[in-house]
Amino acid sequence: MPPGISATIYNCLQAFCDNGTILPQFRDLAHIWLGFTALFCVHPAPESVKKEELLAVRQIAAGSTTWQAKTANGTLTLLPFTAIDDQHYRLYLKTVS
């Protein structure tokens, strides 16, 4: 991880609320930020990941826009939106304990 950059997981609680009440079906959805950059998961992607796996995201090489996280179901590839070309992607991931 570059100096001064840390991975943060944000649960999408505020995005999926109803009059201030978090809807239970969305409690486990999350996305990852690095500094001010949101990382999008490119497909193929696992149905769910552990928060610890997501927080262990690493840049594949210095200066690269590609980030990866090792999961129990394989390698998860993440990109900032500006680096996505014609890949299928999603922002939110289901997290499990």
C-alpha cells in the first residue's frame, strides 16, 4: 500500500435507507475506497467476500491502476472508474463474516 493511503470499507447504509432506517436486506453490502478513489470490482467476481479479504487489497505494481485482493474464491480485481474500459463491473460487494 502506498504511504498515506489506506483501504476503507463503507457499508452502503446511507444509500439504502428508508426515512433514516437502514433496510435489513442491504446491511452486508459494502464498497472500498482508497483515499478519495472508489474501487470497482470487475467481473468475474465472487458472490461475497470477507471484509478482511477486501481490506487486504494491494496494487499489482507501483503506478498501476489495477488492485487485487486474494479471497477464498480466487483473486478479486478492482479498478478506479476511470480505468474501466469495456469490462463489466460493480461497486457494491456482499460481505460475510
